[in-house]
Amino acid sequence: MRAKSSFSIAVCAVGLLAGTGIAAAVSITFIPKNTGNPYFNSIVEGFEAGCKALSCELTVVGPATAEATSQIPFVTAQAQRGVNVIAIAPNSPSALNPIFDRARRRGALIFSINSDMPGNETHRDVAILPVDFSKVGASQVELLGSLIQYQGDIAILSATTDAPDQNVWIADMKKALSQNPKYARMKLVAVVYGNDDPQKSTTETEALLANYPKLRGIIAPTTVAVAAAAQVVETARKADRIQVTGLGTPNQMRRFVHNGTVTAFQLWSPYNEGLLAAHFAVGVKQGKIRNTPGASFEVPGVGKVTVREHGVIYTQSELTTFDRSNIDHFKF
């Protein structure tokens, strides 16, 4: 991941530089869950495109590992710098609350991006999410079910034990499996955690294959895990017996789809999340966009966007399913 990107043309004014009469650009810092993750690289590219068009300043910093407290020093440092907007994909729903509160008192807007902070929404200003996450868990179960004829042992390979979104999705998956008669012959045998680390995710997948010889499918609702699981199944030559699906980017999953290791997976556009966030940040700081429920605004390349209750903004209405018929139409 790029350590820092900066676009600084004084068009997006939120004030005047002291004594110069020159408009000050909006400064945005994006803090991903961890560096080196191709999913967050796509969000960065969206931010970059937005800031290039809007002349805002972008800084990207983040921890090497996606642990609950690993982002604390980065948020603290950016708040002390006095940046206008801190956009973060939080690793924990609550670990950063005191730091967020201090940053907001200093005048910074806090954007939760890609992941929200369940139960702690009052500590951020807005959550820019890719899609209505209440649809993700059920959608993933249905996709895997359709791939394994709705029967057999399945497992979930998640991110960290504290990952707020994945935990909500897993709860929804369990609910769908237990309450919908359609899935009565599907049995969840394990939930394991790869910590959004390729090696850890690989090790956990290998253990699933060893411990559950009747395993029919794996749901990996995180881009690192789904690629690692696909690689393990490909290497083990078990793609004819084990279906891997989850949330991944077309670029990382293209080879697995074309060689038959993966039939279908889902996601949304992380690029558009970054693009939307840049437009929203500048619009709010300029006073052109209201951060209130019901307020709407246009984002070039995304369309009309509406701020919903509790400061939530969805980038798109439904998940996109990628398979051999459409994957080459997408380049992120």
C-alpha cells in the first residue's frame, strides 16, 4: 500500500491560510485495517481519484497487523496533526472511542469507512459502507448453498475475532442456517479466524481440510481469507469437492474463477467507497453537503447518494456476484 498520497491545489476551500488570502485544501487521512491488503489499496485509489478531482490532501497510514488496538497511535498522531477528516476502517468497534472523541473536539470529522462501529456510532460522524450489511450474511449463505446443492458440512474463515462487520455477518449466517428450512441439510462445523493475514488464513484453511474430511464449502467474508482459502483448495486439488466463496476483489480472484477453483463470490466496489468518501468529506467541509439523515448529493461515477439514519451512507444497494460470465468486466 502506498504510504502517502497528496494532492494539494487550493480549490476546495474550508478557510483561508493566515494572511495570504489563499484557500486552504481539505486534509484527509485514511487509516486501513492493515497495510499490504489489496482490498484497501482499491479504497485508496478511489480516495486518490476524488482528491485529484477536488484538490484535497490525502495521507494514508496504517498498522502492519489488523489487531484491535493497532490503529490507536495512527489516529492519535493524525489528530495531533490537525487534519480535517480521519477516515478509518476500524479493527474494533470500541477500542478507539476515546481517541475519536478527542479528535472530534479538535475539529476533525471521523469517518468510519467500509466497517462501522456497532453500538458505538456516537463516537464517529458518519459511516460510509459499501452496502447494507444486514444483507451480507444471508446472501453469502444462499450463494454457498446454491453451489453445494444446499447440503453438507460448511465452515467460515473470518478475519479477526474482534472484526465488527464480520462478527455481525457470522451471526446473520448462523441465524439463516438455523431458521431457514432451505438450509436444513447444511451444517456449520467450524468458525475460524485468519486475522486478515495470508499465512494465518492459509494455515487455518489447511486445518479445516484436515479436520473435516466431509467439508463441502467454505465462506470467507474477507478478501485476504477468500484468496488464501482458494489457494489452499487449488493446491490440494479439491475444487471438485469443496466450494470456496466469500468476499473478494475481481483482480485477486480472477485466476481462481477462470481455472475452476472458485465458481462465484461476492463483493461491491471498494474504489467507489474511497471516491464517495472524498466527495463527502470535501462537501461537508465546504458546507455544500449536510451530514443529516435524508440529505442527498451526487458523486460522479457513483450517482445519487443519501445520508440515512444514524449517519450511514451506502455506496451501492446490493452485493455484486462475480463469476466466469462477468468477472472480466471488472478491474479492481
